[in-house]
Amino acid sequence: MRATAPDPLADALDRLIEQRSFDLHFQPLVAIDRAEIYGFEALTRGPADGPLHSPLVLFEAAARLGRLVELEHLIVQRALQRFKQLGLPGQLFLNVTADTLLGAREHAGRLASQLSELGLPTSRVVIELTETRPIEDLAQLDDALQALRERGFRVALDDLGEGFASLRRWMQMRPDFVKIDRHFIDGIAQEPLKQQFVRSIIEMAATSGCEVVAEGLEQEPDLDVLRRLGLSICQGYLFARPCATPRASLSAQWSGRLAAEAQPRLLQNDLALPLAQGAITSAAQLARRGLTVTPATSCRSIVDLFHRDEQLLAIPVLDDQQRPIGLLRSLHVLKRSTERYFMDIFDKRSCVGLMDAQPLIFDVATPLRAMSDAVSNLDERLLTDGFIVTRDGAYFGSGRSSDLLKAVSDLQVHAARYANPLTLLPGNVPIDNHLDRLIEAGETFAAVVWDIDHFKPFNDVYGYRIGDDIIRLAARALTQAADPQIDFVGHIGGDDFVMVLSSSDWEDRLTRVCEAFDTGVRSFFSAEHLAAGGYVTLNRQNQPSFHPLPTISAGAVLHLPGHFDSARALSAALAEPKRVAKGRAGGSRFFVDRRQPPQRALLAA
């Protein structure tokens, strides 16, 4: 009888599982629209000096030897512990195969208990299905997903576009996240077909209510295209490689760049809008004076206060200079008070031991936009407790998150009446208001009107959806070139825009717009049209007509005090330089009318 040859992989796997000798690395997922880390994916590596170092070899060996589910349970347990130890922010994405996922109902409760012991809510954990293994029992899959969702976990579908019928799986699973396979992300800036695929996925995701994640991002031009397409979460070597001890935040370089390049948002130009009388615009208007305590207040007194008033959700703790040093939360305090022996030990001790020492605090002048951004990053459990408002560091009042969210919603609804729905930039009314305000104040500024050249034939050839992308590209080029503190960008409609530049280097900023548009627009064209510099269509007489590729052009006028008496007069003066700019050949360009208007000449005389 022939002896069975030893299996070195089986021996190595036995040792790895027995000794827990695998390593965990974490790679960040980046929310590029918010310029912050969204979460981390846990990735497994075998011992560096062994035959199972490669994840592919490790999991294939485990599946072949019937130990895959056992191995994945150990990895999940270690990943949760390590994620907590490192204090990493955001979501934790955990990869599991179908073999493990199908047994989720049996193990979901135990996993939730482990998270509770670690102090992590299940809502921060995303179970990510990798499609390396087929799923035979769809009813069991539905049952497993239901068990996870009942416990508060979220679900992701990995490597969309690869594997076993992934689009069909998307329809069956209805995941919270879909992760697009790196094949469709790498080089997307040069591949119009990949762009169309990703655009379709984003549209489908919007319909199904899930988030889209781009995997394998390595090149900056690809990042620019993904941002233009509207994708907001990216993962790849461009931001960070997997690491055993990753940074808990974006590097200053990436944080600054992403923040500067973020898409225009509705509230970004809210000061240019004609606000309704009494509209809430800052923290001061949301603050109410309420009950406060000092560190001398005992735990017993705090417990009694919360017991007597069920509507009391939080109490600020102030020092002897009336500065907030913490916040007592009703749910936390009452939960602690029910613990065995707690009141016996802490009855007369200071309430400081029960407070949150890092509450949400805003200065009275904090605008709604900044407050909304801060609240959106809070744990959902803390939203009901509200925030503290200070003036010069001293307690001014307390606010409720519900009031803040309502004020933001009211402002967005109001702003939407005056903003362009495609770019969310201010429209005609706020543009005129802003110009009239500067003219009345006697300010010096450059007024610029932009227009996309040869846009209609491009729209006819490539379709209106890609035409919309071109318009968004123009909006992004303008907003990135402007100084958000002193400059203004508006969208008149269609492919027409306005810039009002108070920056002294305004001509350099116009040059930046032209360069950014000419660079970004190339990714929209096919290789054939790029090589030809345009395309041929049939005109109304059914004759072939050549159309150059789209560029952007602008007419500009420098306004000095007394030049014009209204926005209407200034707009009329911009028509001629715009016509001159559009009549010039070449790439994107602008023309500045440096002649003195008649009003200024009369004043000089």
C-alpha cells in the first residue's frame, strides 16, 4: 500500500491556526468628498517566512483542507481586537467568504457580544462578501444577511465586476456597500468605457440606496475622474498601503488637497443668498440657557436630577470661570447608576467621573455649515444629547441636534431655490445680489463670464449625461481656482458661469481655470477624436461638418470704484470681451477688456 505524501501546506496551516501566527494589516478607505478617513479594511497575511504568506495561497489551502470557516472566525476575532487597540476611526470592513457568511445566523449573536465587550457598536462593522467561492443556497444567504442586519451589522459586496455573477448577487443581497473591482478603476482616466461602467454602477447604487467604493486607486488622474463621476469613497495605494499600525487620520498633505478640491456644496455660498428674515445662520441662534452643574455636584445629585426629569437629556459641567469642562449624558449616567455597588461607592463623589470630557462645543459665531459637518461625524447615540455653545470660552447656552438639523434643512431648501441643481453653485439671483453689494461698497474686483465652446455638438455626439459631466468639470475648475474666502463662483445656467474675483492675482487664477479644464476634459474623448482634434457630424443640410473638441473661454472686466452703477450694467459690459475670447483660436483662453468705461472717464475729467 502506497504511503500518502506529507502535505507541507497542511502542516503549515495547522501551525498557523494553533499559534494564531497570522498578521493583520489595515488599509484606509477615504471619503474624498469630506477629506477624511471613512474606515479601514482588515487584510490578512500569513507568516512572512512561510509558504502561506500570500493571502490567496492561505485561503485556498484552508478551503481545500476544510478549515476555511475556522480560520476566518479567528481572523475576525483578532481584527476586532486589533481595531479597538489601535483606536482606528470609522467603519471596519471584514472580508469573509460565502462559506462563513452562510453560517452567520449561528454566529451573529456571538460576534455582537464580542463587539459589546470591546465597546464597539455593530453599526461600525461591515461584513464584506468576497466572491472567491460560489453560493449555492440563496435562501440560506438571505437568512444569513437578515441575521446580520437584525444585529445592526452592515454588508458589502466585494470586487464588483469579477467573480460569480456579481451583478445578480447585488440584486439578491441589496448590500449597504458595493466595492468596484480594481480592474475598472486602474487607468480609468484613459478609458472612456471604464468611465461608463463606473457611471452606470453609481446610478444603480443611487437607486438601490447603497454606497460605492473604488478599490485599487493608484493614480491621481484616476482620482480626478472618480471625483467627477460623483464617487465619494476610494481605497488604494494612492492614499496608503496596508499597514499593521496605520495612521488614524489622513496625512496633512492629502487632507488639505482633498478639502481644496471638494465638490461645491449647497451651503458653500450661503452668504450670497437672500436669506429670509430671522433665518438661523450661527450657533448663537440655536443656544438656550439651561441647567448646569459644577464639579462639586455629587453623583447622587446628578442621578436624582435625571430621574426627576425624563425630558432632561444632558447637563453641562462648568468650572469656576464658567467654562464647560464636560457633559453629563442621561443615558450614560442612569445606566451606570444601576450597576451593582455603583451608588454605594460613588454616591458622594464628584460627578466629573460620570461626564464626557470631550463634548461637542461651538463658539457663538460658528456657521451652520461647520456645525453640520461636525454633527454628521458623531456617533448616532450621541446625537440626542446636543451640544454646548460658548462665547470667549465661557458657557453661553446649550443646543439640540434636532434644532440644528432643522435649521440646516431650512437653509438648504431656501438655497435650492437660488442654486443651479446640476452644480449646486449660486444662480442668477445671488450672482446679481453679490455684484450689486460689491459695486455699492465701492470694491475693486474682476468680473468674468465663462462659456464652454463647441458644447452642443459634443452633447449630440457623446450624450447629455457626459455633457453634464463636462459642466461639472468646468464648475470644479472654477471653484478650485477661486479663493473661497474672498472670491465668488456662480452658474448662470447651461454651460455659462460667472466668477467674481477679489484676489489680487486674479489673472493667474483665470490661467489656472484654462489649464485645469484642458487637462480634465481629455478623459472624456475617445482616442480617435483626441488624435483628430475633433469629430465630424452631419449639419442641417446633411453635409459633414468638423467640430473641434470643447474648450472654455472667458471675457473679463476689472471693476474699479465708480465704474458701474449696477450688476446689470456690468453684465452688459462683459458681452464684448466674451465675444472676443470666443473668436480666438487655440485651447481654453480669456480676454480682458482694459478700456475705461464712459462713467469712469467722465469722473476723471
